[in-house]
Amino acid sequence: MVCGATSRSVAQTIMHPANTMKTILQSRSTATGSKATFRELARPKNLKLLTRGAGAQFILSVPHGAVNFAVLEFVRRRMTILAQKSLQQSKGKFADDSDSKLGPGLDFLSSAISTVCCSIVSTPQMMITDNIMAGTYPNLVGAISGITKKDGILGFYTGWFPGLAGKIPSYGLTWTFFQQLKRMQLVIYKRDPKDYENSIMGCIASATTVCILIPMDTIKTRLVTQANYPDLVPYKGIIDCAKRVKAEEGMIAFYRGLAPRLFSVVPMIGIQFGVYEFMKKVMLAASTAELSNDYRRKIMNSGISQNQDYESDFAGVAMEVAADDDQPFPAPKFHRIKSRPSKVKRSTR
């Protein structure tokens, strides 16, 4: 949870100006037909405009990242264990290589489950930050009070379905592409990826996903921010929004936010995945050191001084702590140290 909270808050805060630009470009034009352009928004004088909502983004991204990655890793491990046990019991032909065969499907499904569970936190974050970035509310306090006054608690979940419809394929494809790239890297280089390689693979995965799903993201943004345009006829839902955008503005309108979307999401995911994998290594090293000290104390208290037994058992403990989606089956837990009967020398008499 610490790794997820740190990685997401850092990534979203750094890339917040680009995300604000994307939201403004994807929003509807005013009744006069005026529409901001990428070149106009990129001017230095608009820096204050592009950083509005950055504080709210940072605060709300902490629980979002914590819940998202914690659920994602847990569900992925459990699903892998269940899948392999099922294949082994049925003696299927993929039993010995189940993770490589089922990996992409399990990655996508685990991400989808995590996204649904995380929507309790992520949907209010989306409603608050998107409306601040679009200019509907001035800040976090104003957004919370304004949404609550207008629609009550349910107002924070107004964009739940369109947001979820966009996030499930987006997060799922990004996570699946990232895991597949990690597997390819491992096959080619025969080693775990370095931190900068994780960031590069995250950028590639997110760029591919953005190009595929940018129309759905545009529809989601239109539905979430339409309260900012009371002088225009509101959209009735996802299908109505898609039809009207195509009829009124043409297909190009779906891709109007592609450039800032790539500029905001690709580095953000690269930073997020890179920081996440780095934090996992740091946390693992700290956990391993703590286990090492505890295990040494147990050995000293039990009177066992055989280094070979210590190293063998501790390797199993380290593997168990390190188990993740690439190492789905943790090593068996080491048994409690039992006092071993000392050898009694037979009398020569």
C-alpha cells in the first residue's frame, strides 16, 4: 500500500498541468463556440490555470494508489494460485506453463477487479479533480461543498459508470501490456528489469493504451464536466454523447485531447510504474533485513550454529516475501526451529 500510494501521488502531481490541459481541451465549447487550443494553453502565462487542483490531486491520489495496487497484487497472486491448482488437478496440457499461457488474461482480470474495488475512492477523486481542472469549482473545499450541496453524497458518484467504463479497459490494457513487456525483457536479457527500464516499459504500455481508448476518455470527460456548461443541452449518457459529438463536431473531436493525453498519461504511468517497482525493492530489502535479524536471534536462542541450515531456510523466507505476479507461488514457510537431539557418544568401554 505504501508503494502504491507513493508512486501514484508522485506521478499524478508531477503530470497534473498536462492532465489539466487535456481536460480543458476535451471539455465542451461555450455557447459562443470558443474553444481553447493546445498552443494557447501551453503559454507560460497559463501556468496558474494548469496547476489548479494540484493539491486536491495529490491528497486524493494517496488513498487511490494505496488501494489500487494493494488489491491488484493480492488478486493477481490469488488468481494465479487458483488457476495453477485447477490445471494441475485436471492434468491439463498447460499445467506446467500456466502463468505464461494465462498471464495476459489474469493480468487484465485482476486489474479490472482492482479498478471496481478502487472506484469507491477513485470516482470521487475524478469528480472533484476534473471539475476543478475544468473550472467548475475553485479548489478542493469548494468542489466538495458544491457537489454535496447540489447532489448530496451521490453527486460524487455521478460519473461512476462512464468513469468505470473507461478505467477498466484503460487500466487493464496498460497493466497487461506492462506485464507482457516485463516478461519479454526477462526472456531477452535473462535478468530483472532496472528501474529506468520499468519506466520505459510503462511509457510504452500507456502510450499504446491511450491511442486505443482516447475516444472513450473524451466521452467520460464530457459527461463528468458538463455541469460547467449549463447553457448547453446536457448529454443523456455514453451512447447519446458519442452520437452527438460525432454528429455535431466530427470524429476529430474524439482525438482533440490526444496530444496532451499522451503528454500527461505516458510520463505519469512511466513514473508511477518506475517508482512502484523501486519502492517494492526498497520495502523488500527492509523486510529481508528484518527477517534476517529475527532469524539469527532464533538460531542463537535455539543453539543451532549450522550456517548451511540457516542459509537454506532463510532463502525460502526471502522468496516468500518476494512473491509477486512474476513469482506467484511463495516458498513454503519455514517451520519453527526445533531443538535437535545431540548425538551421544557411545562408550568405548
